[in-house]
Amino acid sequence: MHQPTIDRLWVPDKPVQPVSVDTAGDAIGSCAGLTSVPFAILVNRSAGSFCLFGLARLKAAMRRAGLPQDVPLILCTGSELHDRALDLVRQGVQTLGILGGDGSARTVALALRGLDVPILPLPGGTLNRLCHRVHGHADLGRTLRDLGQARPIWLAGGLANEHLFLVASGFGPWMAFHTMRETLRGHGLWAGLSALKTLRSDLFAGRLRLSANSQAFDVVIAAPSHVDDAFGLGTKDRNFPETRLETAHARLSSFGKILWLAMAVLFRRWRNLSFTMTQISERMSISCDDDEIIGLVDGEKCQFGTHLVLRALPRAVLVLSTRRPQKW
């Protein structure tokens, strides 16, 4: 398959300036009627959707939405996203779509922070929880059809030490399951099952301790909105304070409780479980005795040493949301 190049991009006559919020909305709103709109879509070819469908799914959704067929589609790997995003903005792109998972969108958002260039998250990963948070769903066709009503908004995030997250960060030895998942995706079932051997022996050792609570926990999840949003479940309350984080923590103690928790999440009953707790705060510290804390930041694996600090970050990134404003 031929890979589009950035030479196809619309290039302005004057140097690129950071676009204002209003201008970004106008550019996307007029996309269906113009062929030279400063809009492009970055496609992470290592994301789950691309691995299954290639560009066929995206092109079909664009065609049904009435978008011009010459909107540049830029293929790259996850490691190239940061530099490609900056290159596109330097060449005049004023709104940048990103087809990939939560980690892909986070990488591009970090690259464009401070430039006032909004990103448009498009569902192309496994869970697509950021799309749920930004658009209220993870339907590619619906997102593209609703571009005419898209509006730029500032999205609150959180910091785990110096690592920004837009959906959630999770901590605990259970993060070793991430290694198994990535092995399954990259090397197949047999290699993934072999990766089970890497699971830590202290999976249920209860090593995580919160500064506000003396109890021991096996897992802690922090989100810049309700944790239900981090699970992709959505929530009826859209007025979560931007200066706060919600954390959910649990003492699992066995694989049986992991399965019980997973079922409770599916049925949105996890807050009623006796071994889970939630807390809303501006700042929280987590320690792990003398062991290193393993975490996932929007799906990307990170190591934090023996101590980390969680805090909210208002106006973390600028995104285009197709979610209809609430009527009061």
C-alpha cells in the first residue's frame, strides 16, 4: 500500500501561527465543503484497528460522512507520532486527527501542547476510552459525520509524577498483565501464554499505600474525571471538578476477586463492592515500600520508583469534541 507523504499537505503563504480556538472550529466545520482545508489525519499503523482493516475502514467512514477524499492520511508507527505531528503543524495543519488508541492520542497531544492546535481523537485502538470521554462514544462513522458541529474544548488531565494522562493511570503489580497483552498482539497466543511466567509473585501482596489511607491495596486507578469514564462506561454527571482526580483502589487478594471485579465493572456495580474504595482529591501520594511502582499511563507502561504523586492538571490539552452541549 502506498504511503501518503506530507508533501500533499496544504501549505500557507505566510508562516504558521498557533491557531485560535474559534478558528479551529471553523476549519473543521467547513471541511465537508472545501478541498484545501488545513486538516490531516495521522494513522498509527500499529494500532488495533489498522492491523485488522488497514485504511479501508477509515476511507469508507470518510466517504459516508461526505469528507473530501484528498484529506491527507499520514501513516506512521507509534514511535513516529510525536515528530510527524510537529511536522504537520509546521506545514500549516490547523487541526490534526489521530486514528489510534489512547496512547497514540496522548503522544500527539503532548507534541502539540502550547501550540493551540486541537487534536481530533478517532477510535482506532482496543478500548478507545479517550474517544468515549471526548465524544461520548467510540463510533468512527458517527464522529466523522458530526464534524460539522465539533467544537474545541480544553480537556482536563492528570499527572503521575511528570507523566501526563488524559484517561487514566493504573498502578500495581497487576500491570504485568500488560506485558502479556502486548506479547499476544505482537507475537501470538503461544508467546502470550508464555508471558504468564513474568507475572510477579507479589501480585496480591498489597504493597500500594495511599497517603490519605493507611490500608494496603493491590491496585489503584486514577482518572481526571469519574473512573467510570476511564472504563469507557460513561457517566451521567458531566460536572466533575477540573481541579480534582478520582481514584479507585482495591484489595484483590485472589484471581477470583479479579474476575468478580471485572464482572462488576461490566454491570456498573463495582462501586458497591466491599473491597473497593473511591476518593476525590486534588493531590495524592502513593508509596510501595522499597519496591518499584509499575504503572500504565493511558495504556503505556511506565515505572515510577518507590514513590509517586498524583495531581490534577486543568486545561491539559485542546481537543475537538463532537459531543452535543448539554441543555439545562
